[in-house]
Amino acid sequence: MSDKPASREQIAAAAALAGIELPPEYFDELVDSYRRIEPVLKRMRQARAHGNEPAHAYDPRKFMPDAGST
């Protein structure tokens, strides 16, 4: 992903590739929405260590009742 925001043409090409056909007023909303979500997508695609996977950090025992309290 580039550091520059996606152009209208790039967004139109991605929509066409996905089979999305929109009237102009809805396409403007798609462009606006994509430009707001694009920074989030860039952060999500960063390389992360295997140990940062939520499944490896979550400990369900923290939410279990104590065995001695029953």
C-alpha cells in the first residue's frame, strides 16, 4: 500500500474488480468512506510478532470463578 491516499480512479478500479456498480452519488460516499478507513487498513497490514496475536495474549482463566469459592 502506498503512503499516498488512493485516487478516485484506484477506488473505482477496486470497486469494479469487486463487481460493485454504484450511481455517482453513492460512489462519492464510497470514496469518502474509503479515505476514512484507509489509514486503519495501513495500520492493520503492518508486520507483527507472532506473540502479538490476540489468541496468544488472551487468558480465559482470568474470567473463571475461583475453584475454592463454590
